[in-house]
Amino acid sequence: MSSAARVAAIRSIANKSPHAIEARSTNVPELFGANVFGLEQMRTCLPESAYQALKLCMEQGQHLSPDLADLVANEMKQWAIKRGATHFTHWFQPMTGSTAEKHDSFVDFENDKVVMEFSGKALIKGEPDASSFPSGGLRATFEARGYTAWDPTSPAFIRETQNGATLCIPTAFCSWTGEALDEKTPLLRSSEALNASALKLLRLLGDERVTHVYPTLGCEQEYFLIDRELYVLRPDLVTTGRTLFGAKPPKGQELEDHYFGSIPRRVLSFMQDVEQELWKLGVPVKTRHNEVAPSQYELAPIFERTTIASDHNMLTMEVLKQVGQRHGFYCTMHEKPYAGINGSGKHNNFSLSTGTGENLLEPGKSPEENMRFIVILAAVLRAVDEYSDLLRASIAHAGNDHRLGANEAPPAILSIYLGDQLTEVMEGIISGQKGTSRKGGTMKLGVSSLPDLPRDATDRNRTSPFAFTGNKFEFRAVGSSQSPTKPMTVLNTIMADSLDYLVTEIESRMSKGLETAVNEVIAEVFSKHQRIVFNGNGYSEEWHAEAKRRGLPNVPNAVDALACLNSKKNIDLFSRMNVLSPAEADSRMNIQFEAYSKAIAIEGQCALSIARTMILPAAQKTQRDVADSLSSAKTHGFAIEKQSERLRDMTMRIEALVTCLDDLADVFDSAESHVGSEFDHAKVYRDKVVPAMDRLRVEADQLETMTDDEYWPLPKYRELLFLH
Ligand code: ADP
Ligand code: MG
């Protein structure tokens, strides 16, 4: 191995120009949703009564009759075939963190002739072999069958390549005994729970109009781009999505010149291609910009109903990767591709919307809207404080450990940023003054108005994991690579629980009149849960001390965070809300422990192999060259003291590297053979393998700075980060 491949890649990148889109369209309204079989398409092809029935299914999750399913399947097939589709697939989210698909063609025989067939049955139910998907012990292997069921709330769509097209039908994935084997089912269940609880509250507050409440979600998605020619020379990136080695480059993000900087042309062309693809799929992508770290970027759509927005985020991640390939990039959504440089997150902006599109976190202008807003705000505070462990667990995985608790945005302590004005309102309510706004006007709930709350970005606190941003909350601690489904399921569930709690409390005091009952209850809730509100700097030492004093949990690693998933309190919550049965909740925890152990095991193996076969030989070659050179210098009688020192230093480093290698291999073997629960296993990986990998990296990165560049086979940080 030498640096020849690396140098060739660098030369090649120097001459690259932006990749043009083959069939570019400038008519966005026409392009938007062109590959989606949504309500629009259905209206044009279904009889009115069928359309109305299907609309009810899609908007309110009602059941689809077999006759209607046949009708829809037939129209869907014709629509898809017209767009070149030959196959269909049920598209689902097993508990692997990504999506799964098994394709079937429409081809069938009728009287010995080939016909293109797609029945209602095939639309609403599929039976993939479930034995190879994680079930966490829910399903014994001999009962390997599971089934996928169409989720009519999410429209079907077509994925195209140059060579064909496939009709994708978003589905839920269950075992034959009815247990959820996927991420989507609990999300749908939690949305129903939230709808029921929110409606109860609205009725109690006197709203008879609203018939349906649903959560909304807008995911800001961060990612890194790396030129593929360099990427393929990094086995760590190929295998794990992040660099396991790499010395600090001379320039990182310290100049702060990348954020919102002008977008490189090759990257912009890629983004434009991504947008065209996503618009076709009905994903309303809206913003694009450079992020803080070199070669880091972000994309954000307009928010949608959470169930659809989360499907759309999964699609977005797929499209980013696939289009990236077309443009000669590798797109990594890993939370921490590079040490020493910002990682990536996924900011989940969320709110509650009524069926008529009213935002329930909009403070509003009228006293009624104000009261509703304050009650829902109180519910959020209670939810996040009471179940901060669950929220923390919902974002816990090996990749996110590099951000949370590792001195990077945001901290692992969950707290809520409200901003000064809203905090004053809260404090006013607690102290019984019914709130005095900063601008001097007095506020009495249900009588006069809330102060105008600032909504511009300058007033925001960027270090808070959970921030109120004018008319929505932004959950910023979500990992960039993870499906938004888990955190959103937890948010829906804990919100439903808190709304129920508020309803029960208010109802029990209704003899005092609605306004007094509401005032009392929210004063109590604010008072009990105000400890979760923190408007200061989330990175500071003081906050860590203060949070401890307040009794807020600080769980810096995924393994401990996941362990709360089977606490009695949380199991009861999921059962009460009909989101997860105790068996489902327990199995999910075990799947995640296993996923953690596997992720670390793969990283460990990969680190071993790179260090043994690429780093050690390169360093030894340099060592040999230097030793040879010093011998001949010595025979000529030259002074070589300083150089000898260097050689000694390098030799010691190589020794240390070999020691660390052996150590990692040993630790690894003992982790593999460790007998115990999934939890125990994960703890061994966390406590033994991760530190051994870190120690190995220190030596390897030092050697990178000493080894002859001509021998160094791995593209360096300065190349990965700045060449494209
Ligand atoms: P930022 O300054 O954080 O980029 P934006 O207003 O652009 O703020 O919002 C970021 C994301 O929040 C977008 O995806 C946007 O659609 C989404 N968003 C806005 N309002 C809501 C809402 N009511 N519910 C959910 N997401 C929302
Ligand atoms: Mg934002």
C-alpha cells in the first residue's frame, strides 16, 4: 500500500465539474408530487363515493373495505404502469433504523398470456419473511411470518432509476399475533392517542368545532458530503459511515467561514438534483445551506403531518445517498463522521394541528387562544420533565453518543428553552400574579392577551435540546442518521399522557368555574415542572451543576439511556396509551442494546483491520527508511542526535500502537464471548471496546503526523473535508 491511489483520487477531483441533471424541469408545480398517488390523483380516477371513502381512510385512519381496496389497487396499477412501473413493493420500517422493501412484479398469467395484475389484497397486505428482521425475542423463529399492511394515511409513490420504476406502498409491519415489528405502527398508535387526548382537552375548553388533532413535524436534516474517490479509500467510512482514524487537519471549522457560506458548484448541482427528485416524490423541501463544519450541509422541508413527514424524512435520506452517488459524492448522515469537528443532527420541529390546520402551539391573539396555548404549553413542560428519561432513550444509539454528552450540541441533559418572555409569563402564573409581561401590560389568563413572542432566529438559544421557537418546539438532540419515528412516538405518547392529566385535574375542579380551574391547574403544573426550563448556555459547567441540583438526569451514553425503557413507569405509560404492549416495549429495548453492541463490534473490527494492515505497515516503512538513512549518515560521521530522538519517538509510538492493537483484540474477544443479557453485553462494549478503540486511535493519529506522506494510504482529514 502506498499513497498512489490517494494521490490519483486527488488529481481526479481537481478536474471534476458539476454533474448535469438529465431531465431537468423548471415547472415545479407540475413536477411536485408527479410520482405520488395521492388524493389529487385519486380524485381524478376514482368515482366520487369511492374517493370520499378513501379520503376518510387517509385523513382519519378509517378501515378500507375489500371492494374499495380492489378499486384503488386497479387505479393505482394503471397510474403506475403509465409511469413505467413494472413492480410494486410494500415499503416499511423494520426495527433496523432504515427502510425495507421486497419487490414483486405485476406479471401474472391469464389463459397462458402475460397480464399485469395487482389486486386489492396485494395492495393492503403483504407477507414478507419476517425471520431475518430484528424482533427482540417477540417472535420465535419457527413462527417466522409477519405481514405488512398498507397505511392509507401515507400515499403510494414511484421510485425511478434509468432502467425502470417501482410502485412503493408505505406499510406497517406486524407479526401474525398482532405485535408491531416496525417503527411505523407505534407512531400511528401514538398519533391516535394524542388525537383522543387533545380532543378531550379542546372539548373541555369549550371547543365543539374541531374534530381531529394531529401532530406535525418538520425535520431539518444535516449531512456531510465526501468525494467518492476518497471515500472508497477509507474502509472505515465504507463500513461504519464515520472515520475511525484521522489526525486533526491544519484547518478545521475555526474560521467559521463555512456556515451559510456560498455553496460550492458541484454541491449546489447535487442539491438541485436532490430537490427535483424529492419534489417529484411530493416531499416539500424548502431550504438548503452550508452548515458549520467544512463539507457539512443541511436541508429542510415544509412541515407536514408527522406520519407523512417521517416517511418523507426516510425517503429524503435515501434520495440524498442515491443522488450523491450520481454526483460522485458519498453522503453520510452519521452523527459524527469526523473527530474534532461538529457532528450532524436532525432537528425535529413539532407542533399539534387541528384538522382545519390551526396550530395549537400558536400563542394566538384572542383570550381563548391564549388559554389553550398556555394549557398545551403546561402539558409540554410536564411531559418533558416527567418523561425526560424516555425522550433521552428515544435518541439513544451508538452514533449519537458522540454528540450528546461529548461537549457538543446539545447536552445530554434534557431541558426546555422558553425564552425570557414566556418564562416570565410562567413565573407570573406560578406566583399568582397571573403574569406580568416584560412590556408592562398585565396578563390574566382568559381575559387579556399574551405579549407578542419573538420569533426571529436571533433570539434563539442554540444550545438547548428542546426549544420553543415562537409557535412550535424544536427537539434538537435527535441524531441525523436515525428515523424521526422513535422520538416522535415518544413525544406523542407523553403529550397524550400530559393532556389526559390536565383534563382530569381541570375536570375535578370545574365546580369553581373553568377559568379558575384552569388557572389553578396550570399554576400547579408550572410550579412542579419549572425545573425543566433553562434559558442559558447548555454547554456551561454551571448548567451541569445546576441541573444536578434541580435533580434533572444527565445520561451521557446510550446504554444507560436505553435501560429506562422497561421501567414500570414507562411500560405502564405505553400500555395505558395503547402504543406498545409490555412485551413490545421490552423487545424494543433489547433490539437497541443489540444494535449498540453490533455497531461497536463492527467499528472495533474495522479499526483493528485498518490499524494492522494499513497504518502499522506505513509507519514501519517510514521507520525503516529513517533508520537506513541514519545508519548511512552515521557512517559518514555526521551528528544525528535530533534525528535519532525522532526515530526513537516514532519507534515508541509504533510499539504503543501494537500494544493497543493487541489490547483491542483481547478486549474484543472477551466482549464477543461474554455471557449475559443484551444489557450486559452492551455495557461490555461500552466500557471495554470503546475505550480500547479510543486508545488505539490516539497512537494511530500521532503516527499519521510522523509517517512519510508517500506511504500513507488513508485520505487525510484535510482532503476529505476540503476537496470537492
Ligand atoms: P429555522 O430558523 O429553525 O430554520 P424555520 O421556521 O425555517 O426555522 O423552521 C424549521 C422547520 O420547522 C421547517 O421544517 C418548518 O417547516 C418547521 N415548522 C414550522 N412550523 C411548524 C409547525 N407548526 N409544526 C412542525 N414544524 C414546523
Ligand atoms: Mg431550526
